[in-house]
Amino acid sequence: QVQLVESGGGLAQPGGSLRLSCVASGFTFSSAPMSWYRQTPGKERELVAVITSAGGSTNYADSVKGRFIISRNQYENTVYLQMNNLKPEDTAVYYCNALLGPRDYWGQGTQVTVSS
């Protein structure tokens, strides 16, 4: 079965960095576009970054452009989100997403808190 397992969340100071990882299994990783989303209480889940199946193209929410980088390692079935110059408004639960045909699959989420 499809599994997405995120890690790397935690507490960071404003201006700091974190790197999130998502290890995928149960499907052909190299065939799937992968994304990172985030959600705060009372708000809808929002798209943060997306990378195409081959990794040749990426796209970002305006709020994270120039600060976050999404990448993937096809050999390790892993997608990453490098988060730099973190701001308090980046505080959220971050979710890994795989788009397989018409269906979305989600990880369990990892909490990121940005605070001094």
C-alpha cells in the first residue's frame, strides 16, 4: 500500500532553517508528481511546493518563493523541502502529497514551529 512518512519538523528560530523529508513506498515513485502542503488550525490546507515526476520542474507558493526549495531523490524514493529564512507565519503542520492518477495520498504530517 502507498505510504508517505514525513520527518524533519521541529522548532526553529526566525531566520533559521529546517529540512523536511518524505520517504515514499508502495508505488513507482519516479512516476508521481510530489508536493508539500501545510495547514494551520482553522485554515484550509495550502500548497507550498510541487515537483514534477522527473524533477525537472518545480513551483512554489508566492509566500515561500526564494526561501524554500523542493527536491527529490529517485534512488531513495524521497522528496525534500529545504526551508530557509523561516518566519513565524511558516508555523504549520506540513504534509507530503503524492498524486497517483486521480487520487491524492497524504502523509501523517510533521509540525514546524517558528518562534523565538
